Amino acid sequence: SAAKIINGVALAKEIKDEVKNEIDEVVASGKRRPKLIVIRVGEDPASKTYVKNKIKACEYTGIESESITLPTTVSEDELLNLINKQNNDDSVDGILVQLPVPEHITERKVCNAVTPSKDVDGFNVINVGRLCSDQMTFIPATPAGVMEVIRRTGIETFGKNAVVCGRSKNVGMPCAMLLHADGKYETQAGDATVTLCHRYTPPEQLPVFTKTADILVVACGIPKLITADMVKEGATVIDIGINRIVDEKTGKTKLVGDVDFEEVAKKAGYITPVPGGMGPMTVAMLMKNTMMAYKKEINFD
Ligand code: ADP
């Protein structure tokens, strides 16, 4: 039977509309708008697109935004100083530095420079630690989007088998964290049994694991890594891959995920498409995090 295709664009709009309505209300009551600072370094084309989409979502929801672009040659100190200036600006609620940063800049230093209460990407080590300790935090937008899709679609995670392919610190790891942790704590995690696969999972073992999945989350950056034979009938398949490939028929570049969508869609219960799945959800969750920062919903004391 054919899978239900999860409409990430529609779900993201639902979330952005909720944020927009909330902002309309606070503004009507005489308060200022939330404000997000987006910092980008260099000329990475994918980063440009991501930042553009984030600014567009800010405009839609009514979040004030400022996009700051620094040249590739900017020094680490200059970047850290800029972040610090935003940390100390009371009119700024959220700060994010679009990754990757150039080689001469230490990514970890940059992530830790963003003060935890404005760290809407959740990449500061304090917020990573909070997530791993089941404490309220800014959950990185992509994993937050995964959990939101699961909740809003009504997919059960409690006691289910989840398999995450990919263990990056910003995507795979936090997805696994949220899926396995105890739902009774502040992160409202999934209580699933989680298997985390990565590049050293032997290729012949990968299908053994993925076939156990009631929920399969894939974030590897490899087109068609997941084929239909690797998926359990009726499983929920969440594709976080964003790969730019050249279409053999048209010669144009197109976006594909890590899942062989056409074939897997015949077997899965639910599936997210690329594009139109987790991409828009990620942007929507960033808007939600910015609103959380504005409302000071997280107690960092
Ligand atoms: P993202 O930022 O989207 O998470 P990364 O490129 O940082 O992407 O990470 C890719 C992840 O995919 C890594 O954790 C890597 O171990 C994992 N990976 C790569 N190849 C495979 C594979 N064949 N099977 C399972 N996981 C893989």
C-alpha cells in the first residue's frame, strides 16, 4: 500500500501561522517584535539559500530580522566580537551563525560564543548539555522539526523502534537523543528504542538495522542510501538529506534526499518528500525557537 506523504510545506505554514498570530497579539498589546540576527560568513551558495529562507520566514511571521554577511577573510576575533555585541543588545532575542564557517575559524568557539538564552540554533555547549540531560533548551531546528512532524502526524514513538542514520552533532545525534529519551522530562522525548547508524556501520549491516525501524530518520547526505528493501512495511520514513544532483534527463540540478522516494513510498506508512518536507519544517522550528527566546521561556539560572 502507498505511504501517506507528509506535507512539510503545509505543516510548516501551520507552525509559522501560530507564531505569526502570537506576534500579532503581542504587537497589538504594545510590545516590540521579536528580533533575530542571522550571521553568515563567506560565499557558500547553500548557506545563502538557507539564510534567505530564514529571513523570508521572519518576514512572514513578523519577526524582525537582520542578516549580516561577513567576508571569508574575517578573523575569528572579529566574528566573536560581533556575536558578543549582539549578546549585549537587549533588542536582540535570537542569534544564529549559519554553518559552516571558513576553515580558519573554530566552529565550536563560535557556537559557544552565542549566549545560551539567545542561542536559537541550540549549538552552544550549554544547550547541547541541557538537551542531553532532558532539560528545556533550544532544540536544534532540524531535530525539533522531526519531533514536531511525528507529533502533528500522530505517529506513536513510545516503545517503538527508531533507527537514525547519521550521527552529526547538529542533526543525527540530537534526533537520536530526542527519540530515545524519557518523555516525562522537559524535552518531551519519544521513549523509543533507538539505533544510531553511521559511516562505520558495515554496509551489509545497515539494512539489518533499518528494517527494524518503525521510525526511520535519515541524515547522511547520500542520494538513494535507503532503498525499498531496507524499509519495514508501514514504517515512518523521515528524510533529512538535501543533495543537489544533476537530473540525467533535463541536465538541470535538482534537490533529492537520502531516500529512494518513489520506491520507498510504495512500502512506507508515512514518508517526507525532498524538497517540501523537513527543509520548510526546519525553518518553521527556528521561528518557534526565536519566539521562545523572546518570551524567555527557558530558565537558564
Ligand atoms: P548532516 O549535517 O546533515 O547531519 P553530515 O555530513 O554532517 O550531515 O553527516 C553525515 C552523517 O552520515 C555522518 O554522521 C556519517 O557517519 C553518516 N553516514 C555516512 N555514510 C553512511 C552510511 N553509508 N550509512 C550510515 N551512515 C552514514
